[in-house]
Amino acid sequence: MNYAHWRKQDGSAAKHDDSTYAPTALLERFGSIAKVTGTGISWPGFGFRKVGAAIYSSVVIVDSQGKQLNEADSINLVDKSVNELIRESGGGKPIPPSDLLKRVNKKAGDFFRKGVPTKRTLVTSLSIEKGCLPVPITVEGYVIASAERKDFPYPEPLEKYPSYVSKHLKDSKYLTIKIEILQATHHQAFDAGITIVDFLRGVWNHLITFQSHSISFSNVPKRRFIGRIHIAPIHTLHEEDKTKNLAYWYEPDYVEDVENYRPDKQWELVEKNREWVCKQVAESPLRDELIQLFGRYARALDQANLGVCHLMLWGILEKLTNSIGGNYDEAIKRAASHYRDRKLSKELLHQMRWRRNQFVHAAASPDEREELCWTTKAFVDGLLDDILHNDFKVKNLKEFGECLALPHNKERLAQLRDSPPAP
């Protein structure tokens, strides 16, 4: 089986034998300047680092189910393969792209076949008032339960040396949670666990903030967030001996703890709807895509920089309308398709697009960025709701985008229905 593939420009995996996307110039440079010594391999200066990083990300590794391997384990396999080929050649020679892909493919096969699943516990925390969360919660077969952080201590360097998360470690009132993961490596365990937590947060935030809005009339500067349930800046992974940290990960964009979400009387309804959403996702042919989309949604609403939040929400809108890399007008047409006043919706979306381009191309952050986030979020929420109900029984986002692109004129729809299929 082919596990290793070159990465196409859109991030997906090319066919195993398609060398079109091989980074030939990078591999030539990296191998040609390498020197093999008695103690290892060396490269002159520090410029080789950017070349190496680009090579590592050029290979996609997928398992037998077609799921991409996490970045850390992928980089490790590619790095080992690159170093072996350089040592075997003696250095000073270009790295043959086909040889590298074959070497990575063999290592990936061994990785997937020989990996022994081990139970580990991922511990993090959420901005939810303690005692309010109806735990344990089962999501996609994983059990999320409350925990005491003192039972899962932070690594000594985090507590000993000052950092931008020091205040969180000392004073946080977030709710600590744990999730047990059965995976072969600690990177796989973290990836699986954080994906489920982000999916859950995305669903919660979608339900809590659906058709909501907020506006500030205060003249006092205050940072405002769109999301309600945020994740901690530090996540730790533990084996059976809970006091020993296997590894930890941190959120580089963390700014400050947010106010804890305090569920009101509507929480029972939110949980009932959350169970329905999780059931719809589990039974959907778009299951994997929806889990990733809700995770992206949670991460977008985490952003303290609302310009970035708006940009990320627009990216989700493009993904949902299957218009990434396509015409902006088509993305807007599809996003507005299910609204009664489509003209109004299109004009709103055109302004959202212009603001998005203003941020990307001119580094300009508009004064009304909070309003932009809420408006773009409303269109994303509508699309998420549509695809969860899946009235058209689509099997993938391509089909969903095609449904959104259908004309609204009955006569034109009838013509399309009765016309022969394209050869």
C-alpha cells in the first residue's frame, strides 16, 4: 500500500506515482550542500533550516483509512529518510525524489503496522464554570470527564520559569477535563484528543451563539471574544503514572483567560441539541469533514484578533461552499442561496469579502471588525445547520456546493433535470 505522497498546492495528497509536485530544487539543494562526517551530517550556515522545513512539509503520509498522519510524526519519518539517503550517498549529491518517497513509504508502513496502541490521558481545561458541566460526556466514542489539575501536575519548567501562561497556571478558574486516548504515539494521542475537544467546543459554541449578536457601547478599551467556550493555553499528556508528564503542548496565540461561561436554564436544551448534532455527524457521510469544520469553527471563535477571526470564518465559508480557489462571486452566490432575500445577502457577503481582502492584502483592520465577525459567522452558522440536516442527502462537500449553486427558477431546474447527463 502507498502511504507516502507528494503534497499538492491545496494541501491534499497527490497520487503516489505523480512526481509533478516533488520539490526537486529543494531536494537538490539540501543534498548537495550536506556533508557527512564521523558524528553525523552538517550543513553550512543556517539557511538549510528553511529548506529542510519545506521538504518535511512536502510529503503527506496517510493511513489505510486515508487519514493524514499528524505533522510531528510525519516530519520525524521524512527527516529520518532524508538523513539515511544523505549518509548512503556520502553527501554532496542531490536527493532523488523517487528514492525519498519510497524510503518514507517503507517507514510509514512499518510505523502503522508495528505501532502498539497505548492508553494515555490528555488533560486540558475549558472556560466553563466548575460544577456546571454535565460530565462525563461521550463524544465519538471518547469519554470526556472532569478532573483535578493537582492530580495531573504541570511539567516543572512551566511552573518554575516565567512565561506568558504563568498567570493562567496560577490563577485560572477554568474547568479541568481529561480524555483517555488509545493511540500508538503521544503525538497521535494529542491529535486525536484535541480534535475531539475542539469538535465538542465547536458544537457548543455553534448552539450557544446561534442567531446571537453583541455590541459594545463602552468607551473603555476591552478585548472582546466571539466564542463563549475557550480552551486552556496548556495541554498535558500523561501515561498510567499521572504524576509524570509524557509531553505538553501550548497555544502560541493565547492572550488571556476569558470569563467563564455559566450555563443558564437553557443548558439542558443546549445539551439535548448537542446530542442531536453529534448523532447527525456520526451518521453523516461527511463525518470526518464536519468534525474538522466544527474544530476550525471553535478555533476561529477563540481569536482575540477579530481580523483573524473574520479571516478564519471566511475560510470555513469557502470550505462549506466548496469554492476554495474558485471565483469569489460563486462563493457568495452559494452562501446566499438559501436566504429569502438573496440580493441583500449577496450585498452583505460582498462587503464581508472586501473586508477580508482588505485585511489580507492591505493589513488593514477595520473599526467594525466585531460586526464583521458576527455577520460572517451568521452565514457560516446557516450553512452548518443546512449540512447537518442534509435535506439533499449529499455525500460530500462537492455535492453540497453543487446543490447551493442550483438556480432558483423552476423552469431552469426542470431543464437541468431533464437534460441528458454530461458524457
